[in-house]
Amino acid sequence: MNPSTLQQLSNSLRERLQIIADHEFRDRDPAAHLKKLQEVSEAIEQCAAALSKAKVDPKLRHYLERRSYDKALKWLENEI
């Protein structure tokens, strides 16, 4: 596994949670909020695609395939 990809994935998953939790941003500018959420989702998908070509723990692979991002982040926090 590439440690930098795992770190990037972890960072993107945390950013996703921050964006989702930012109700003020969502209420102030829904279009920008959605765009930011789409961008971080694309970053997560890119990391998941890169990791799919590497030897990855089956649990992490399962979480990413099912888009169980909270579980994936918890797994990552325990591994890196």
C-alpha cells in the first residue's frame, strides 16, 4: 500500500465530514457547498481507484467499495 495515498484518502475523508457538517456554508451557498462536496468525493474515488490496484486490507477495500466512508476513516485512523 502506498502510505501517501492512504494519507490523502484519510485527509479527503475528514474534509468530506467537515463539508457535510458545515450547515452555515450549505445554507449560505448551496451550489458552492455541493460543488465542494463533489470535489472531495472525486478525490476519495481517485484514491480508492489507486488503492484498488494495490494490495489493500480486505476490510478497507470493502468499506471503499460500499462507500462506507465513516468506517473507512476509522479503519485508517487505526492503521496510519
